[in-house]
Amino acid sequence: MTETQSATHRPGEDRAAAITQAAQAAWYRSIGPRQQEALVGTVAALALHAACAAETPDAAAIARLDADEFNRWINEMWGSAWWARPDLVAFAAPVIEWAESASPAARTASLAAARGAIDAGIFPFMRRHRYEVDLLGFLVQDVHTQTAKKSGGVFHTPSDVAALAESVLGAEVGYERRDFAEEFCGTGELARAAAESMRAHGIDPARVRWYLNDVDATAAACAAVNAWIWGLGPLVLVGTNDILADPVWVPTAAATRRGAIRHRNELASFATRAAGLLRATRALEADAPAAIGTAAHPVTGMSPSGGAEHCGGCAHVYLRQSTGGPRTKCALAPSRRHGPDVPADLGACTSFAPRPAGTADPYAQIPAPRPASETAASL
């Protein structure tokens, strides 16, 4: 590789290193080296949002959030991601699940890390360099201790090395191959280089089957997030097997992928049926208001408002991320964790409070799921 070729990789990598170091410095000042998957998950959420959002994210608005609000934003972001790509979010669970039960200290540290990454320019960087640099690879490399690196083999593959390996591989097997397998993938740098090479040769990476495995669960989770950032398409499997001890990991990963898509589709179908039932119930209420006007509110247990307000406009309704995907909940319900979901057109109770103008609509933040057929053929 010539000096000129090598230099083309350095500016992006230097910027990525600066962003991850800024996030780490803020994190460690706030909480120390504990719960590192939360640090990685925070940066992964920002990176995915920056790379894949329809519009450039409002960095100032996110940075102004307090710790609880930012934790809610992360959960809602992953919840929306789950509806769109349950197949990848299922594999990214190790860097996502911490946010649902994050301690106050972890929330504070997460916000500090996010502000550090935002101030260092993560949003414009990801919009410009999403395909060129493995940002999460730099972060995972840094947060592992030297002992973990030596015992677990956690080392980031430099982009120049990955590009060279991909060029040799491409010359040997040809760029028309339809499978890419890397069983010590780390955060996926070789896959990124392969996808970049495919695009340069007029091949869409989304038409390739990607098999990415790494024994380190955090690195594998980042590979799943990177698969979305890098546009690897719908045919991605991610595993966390120690292939030296157990080389057969693909069937388990395929079952996880199918299960995640099936669960999302089942919830979407249930929501559709529930909405139809609710509309029918409302029609009956209109015909016989005296018969059911005094029943307790089905979510809060309080008295109905008797007015025209609906839960969809109430400030007490919020979006909560769960392992089954995003759920609309009411802060007035007796059990915030296990209470029923709140349909937007459900009649409000007497504690109805109009949602302030300009605040986020929790229902609008849950994207309509795509049919299973659009997630491409099964692996």
C-alpha cells in the first residue's frame, strides 16, 4: 500500500478515535470503568441514530436532555429500531438491555458520555463516514482492559489491513460470491471492508449473506449494529460462539433471527386486531352511553373523564422499551411495568392532562412494521 493510499484512511480514523476517547473520558469521570456495555451501548445508539435517521439529528436538543430524559430517549430509539429491524436488534441485546433497568449513576454516566461524543462531532462524522470507518471498533478496543485483550483476543483490525485482506480475498474468489463468513469478526471491520469493496465493483452488499461470529458478546453486538450502519442488508446472522470449542453456531443464530421477526409480526398483528376491537367498542359506547359511562378507566382505574379527550393526547402517556419491543404506558397506572398498553383512541380518565405543544407523541415514535416478506428470504 502506498503512502497516499494509507493517508486516505487516517483522517476518518483519527476523528473516530477522538470521538470515542471523548465519550470514554466523560464516562470514566462520571462513573468509572464499571458496566462498560452501557458506555458502548450509549455510543452505539448515537452512531446508529446519526447514520440512519432520515434527517440530521438535533445534537443540541439531545445534549440538553437530563439523565432520565436521555435514558428514555435511548430506550425509545432502540424500541423504534426493534420494530424496523428486529433481526439485528435481537443480536445487539448485550449493548441495549442495560438501558431498561439503568441505575441513576449509569444514567448520569450515559448522558455524560453522550455529550462528550456529541461535542466531539459524532453526528456529522457518522453522516459523512458511516461506510468508511468502524467507530464502534475503536471504542470496544479501548474499553477492554489489557488483560481482556490478551485473554479474549479483542483487537481492532486497522482499516488498511482489512482493505488489504479484502482485496486479496476478492482477487482469489471473485466479487460475485454471495456469502461472507467471519468467525472471529470482532465488531465487523473485515465485513465493512468487504462491503466497501463490493460497492466499488458495482455489487450491492444487501444481496450477500453475512455470517459474523465473535466470542466476545459486546463486540458481536456492535457487529450487529454496524451491519445496519454499513447497509449490509437483511441477510445477516450474528453469533457469540467459541468456535474452537463449538463450531456450530449458525442454526442457533438463524433461529434467533426467525424468532425475533416472528415476534414483531405477532405483536403487529395483535395491535391491529386490538385497534379494530377498540373501534367496535367505541361504536357500542356511542349507542349506549348510559350503560357503560360509570365504569372505571381500564388503564388507570380512575373515573372516566366524561369529556371528548383521548389518551392519545394525554401528557401522562409515555413510550417504554421492553424486551418485547416498545410499549405505550400511562404514568397514572397502578403498575407502570406490567400495566396494559394504552391505545391512542382510548377515552381518558379524570386526570387527563393535555400533552404540551411540541412534545413528542409516543404513538408516532413506533414505526409501522414492514411485512415479513420485506425482510428478505430466510437464511
